[in-house]
Amino acid sequence: MARYRVILTPAAQRQLGKLRGPEFAAMRGVILALADDPRPAGATRLSGSRDLFRVQVRVDGRPWRVVFQLRTKSREVVVTRVAARNERTYRGMRSGI
């Protein structure tokens, strides 16, 4: 399978830049793996959206999410959010980013 281009939005870059240690390593690994498999096992489409997905990651017992937009025609994965799972994780999410 041909690789996808992975793009991080400025917000996702800021969120990733705040992480250290095992959290950073885990999120980096998940994001890089999206280039080879943009629909990994466990990836779920966000309700109310055609092109937004999330991947769940658990690091040291704490739940994290990588939210991304899949653009199949241009073969791009746009990571929009990297966040610890809480009530604010999906606030303000929309398609067409």
C-alpha cells in the first residue's frame, strides 16, 4: 500500500510539543504509523463526521486520543488534536478542517 502524507495542524503540533517521556513516544509512534495504515485497528469515525477519526492510546493507565482527518483522494492524514481523554477532548471538532 502506498504511504499517506501525515500533516499536523498548528494546534496538534503545540499539543504534541507539550508532551514528554512515554506520552510523547506513544503519540509520535501512533502518528507515524498513520502514514502506512490510515485506518488502524481500533480507529473509530467520530459521530456526525464523514472524515474525522480517532485512535485511542493508553499510556501508564491514562487514556489519550489522536484525532485526525482522512483525505483519501490526496492521500493525506491531517492530525488535528492530540489530547488526554476528558470532557473537552472533542469540543469544537468539525469536518472540513
